[in-house]
Amino acid sequence: MKKDKTHIHWYPGHIAKAERKLKEQLSLVDAVIEVIDARLPLSSSYENITGLLGQKPRLILLNKSDLTDKNELKVWINVLEKKNNASVMVSDAKNSKDLNLIVKKLEELSEPRIQEIMKKGLLRRPARVMVVGMPNVGKSSIINKLTKSSKTKTGAKAGVTRQQQWVRINPKLDLLDTPGIIPMRQDNQEAAMKLTFVNSVSENAYSNEIAANALIELLSKKYPNQLKLYYQLDDDISIDSIALKRNWIVAGGNPDIERTSVYVLRDFREGKIGKFILD
């Protein structure tokens, strides 16, 4: 039976196991840092995050902020702070200016639980913080930046981290990296499609052509001028027109749809088309 590529499916068997393991490890940590792709401040956030984490103190980190419109991002920071009653900070893989602020905030969020432990007669220990988020939002990259090393696996594809691992940031802070947690059900297909744009979904779960067309449709509504400018298009903004403009042709003089679709998705993911927030 042929798979319906218009519907985003994923069946990562390790997700359910990772979610159970995450819940088991919650008792070991003092706080949680939720990493979100800043281009999708809602769609890349785990919908049932409170049900998953309970009342653990949480820092929301909008990662890959260098790929977003900064003015829009400021608005989203306020929205997320009010919506989640949590601290919100921004980060990106290239900038290290935010490191000290992030570490300080994590130590601050962990301090109440450490004080409780010390009241019971135990010695002070490093703050323990769990890092959670969907695949490919940059959790491992954040940890590597904080440690100034490459102790955790990173990659451009979803699902690189498959096991939990502790990483010492400094004498006062330990981080627990976790595999990306994808919702077990894909009821919100609009959000699921947006996750394909930022490569948070396995490439086996979707069609490049359908994803690229959906991306172009969304960008055409929100940022039509950037698309026209980057691809040097007139009024026709489509996969066909981009292929013809780049002279990507297959047999019969037809536009090379697959090649063009792959490049459109890649151009967006690398920030070449422009800086966007899609939610």
C-alpha cells in the first residue's frame, strides 16, 4: 500500500521509551531547560510539556535565534513568558555572549531544591538540569557550546541523540541531555508540516515536494518579497518557476521538481532565503 505523503507520519520506536525514561529521571533533577527552535516558537514546543515535566522549574531557550526576525522574536519572548509562566532566553550556535546568563539562570532555578537537600543535612552538590526538546532543535549543540567541547553527538538530521547522558558544565552545574521527544500522535498536521521545514522530522516521514510547496505557500503569505528577491522571481512564486529560473530541467524540458524541492528546503534551513518566524 502506497504511503500518503500529504499526511506527516512518524513511527520512531525509541520515542515512547525515551518519554518513559525522561519521566523516571525527573526526580533526579532540580530544573529543566526546554530548547525550542526560535523559527517555530509554538510548533516546536512539546504540546503536553507541563504534563510531561510536572511543576519542575523551567527555562525556555529559543535556539537558532540567528535565523529569525529579531523584532518578531521579541514579541514571541513576551508571549511565551506569559503563556508558560517561565523564564525565556535566546541562543544560537554562533554566539557565546549568552552562555554566562544561561548558566546563571539554570543555577538560580535549581537553588530552591538544593537548599531543601541541604536542610536535610546533605552537602551542597552541583545543580542538576535536564535538557528536553524536539529532535534537531539544537539541544546537543547548546550543551557543547556550554562545555566548549563536543561531548554530545550533534547532527543536521532528527534523532541523533538516542540515549540520555550527563555532562559536567562547571563545578556548579551538571546537564542531562535527552533524546528528542516527538508527540506520539500527529493530530496537528499544520504543526507537523512546519517541523519538516526545520528538519525536526525524519526524512522518511514526508515528501520533499509536498514540504517545499507548503513552505513556499506559507512564506508567500508572510514574506513574499524575500522569496521573490532571493530566487529572482516575478509574480509566479512556485517550485516550477524556481526550477526554471535556476535552469534545473529534466527530460522533456520539464522542471526538476525533486531537486528544486530539496534546495528550497535547504535554503530555508540554512537561513539563505531570509530570517523568519513561521508560527
